[in-house]
Amino acid sequence: MPNLASAVAALHDYCGFPAARVRTDARRLIEDKLIEPGGPGIAVEITQADFALLLLAVASGAPLRAVADRTVELFNCVPNGVDVGAMPEAIRPAKRTAFDLLHDLVWSPDTSPVTAVEVCENWPEVTFHTRDGVVRFQPAGALAGHWSGSKQRRATTVPASAIALAAKHLFGEQQ
């Protein structure tokens, strides 16, 4: 199982995020119990789910005081802000979140249709670029296709190939 230091190195080497920022965001996620802490003298072990959470946290660009809250918001975003829980059970599709799609990319990068992941820094939105177009994941109930703020949109885009290389480096023997 890879540890936190190897995950920090992978996000720095393959995705280009500053190592100090990755370590600081990881510490915030551990403090807020989103990532399981290690014990005394035992390094923090990182799973594929933890790696996906850490990637969302770092790409969000959120201030350190709000990085865990923003990560949870991004984690729960749904396609076009449509809450499938409000649909009748007979026609309800399976609920997919931004975390599910990102986790699939980390778990099996060779079969994922995603070509890039774009995380908006101004408001909670994750956009997945595919060969067929884009899919925007927003909080349930958000007005799809509209700016969620009055300022210019600022986002971080990470190529899926970089995420795949980092995932293969960390979890290659497990996949």
C-alpha cells in the first residue's frame, strides 16, 4: 500500500502540483477525518479513494481553512446538478458523483473515457472532458449551464494521462 509521501511525490512529479501544497492539503484532510491517519511511527497509507480525494483537494485551489469543506462539495457534485434522488424509483438511474468518475479513472485508467479533469476554483464544479464532449458535475439543484458566480471562472485542468501515470506509479501492482 503506498504511503502519503509517495502520493505527494506522484502528484508533484506527474500532475505538477507543488509538493508543499499537497502535503498541507493532505494534513487538512487527515485532520477532518476524510483520510485515515497513520499511527505513531506508522505512515499514512493512501488508497485509490484517498488519492482521488487528495487530487480534488489540491486542484480545488481552496484556501487552507476551507479545503476539506470544498473537497466534500466537489466529491458530492452530480451530472448537471440533477438530483436523481427526486425521481420516481421506477425510472431512477444510478447516482453518479464526481468522485465516482474520478475514482474510476484512478482505479482503471486504461479503460476510462476521460481525457482531462477540470476543477473550478470559484465554485463547486468538476468538468470531465471525454472524447465525445464534456460532462459538468455540479451540486445537486444547481442551475446547469450557468455561471455560479459573478466573476470570471478560474479552473485547474489535469490531463487524464497524468492522473493515469500517477495512479499506475502508486497502485500499479494492485490494478
